[in-house]
Amino acid sequence: MSKERRRSPRITVEFSVDLMLASPDGKTMAGPINVTLNTFSLHGGSVLLPSIQADGMHLFYGCNDPDGCCLMLRFKDDDEKSHTISCRPVWFDKELDEVPSYYKMGFEFIRDEDRDDIKLLHQIAQGKSGKKLFKFFGNLLTRS
């Protein structure tokens, strides 16, 4: 048995995000569709999708076009500010044994410029955003 060698630890989450197929200039070509972030690390993750297609375009194979398309994950922070992270699909599979059936797609992050948003999504997905912790401790102090 070999030891798994990941660049960063992977966590299991259940967090709702929007997924879209975008052109290199950021124009949305398909989606957004609401998906569930299923696993997450600082280098990539996986999502659960009701369909592998959106607006007639295949989300996995659409990124293989020579136009340089990519997937975009969009999420909101505690202040309802929207953040977008660029990623590339790595694999997908259809979960046939489940009712209803669904797709699972793995992705990797592709832009260093998104690093702060990736870290923020990691904190939010774990339920450890700084603002929530501050509110929690603030509530404890005001009760005393």
C-alpha cells in the first residue's frame, strides 16, 4: 500500500458554489450552475454536479478547446462579496449507483493571483472565517 502524496491536505466539505465555463478574457460561456464543493485543498478539489453540461456546453471537455477556456468557481464571503477562482478540470465521473445519479468532477487551481481567494474559500468551507470567530468571541465577551 502506498502513501498518498498530496501537495496540501484535503478536507471533505459540503459548501454551495457556482461553477461556470469562461473564456480567457473572463466572459461567461456556460453557466453559472449551482454545485456542491465536495473536497477541497489549497491546490484543488472536487464538486458534485447534477449534469456535466451547462447551456449546451460540456464543462469538462469545453476546457480542452484551444481557446484557453477555464472553469470559474464563484462564492460569497460573510459580507456577501463575490469572489471568483480560476480552475482547470482534471477528471470527472458519473456516480451511477446513487439515486438520483450525479457527476463528480475534480479540478486544480491555475492562477497564482487567486491564492488569497483560495485561502478565503478554504477558511469559509471549514467554517473558520475570521469574522465568524470574531463574532463568536465578541458574543462571549458581551455576555460576561
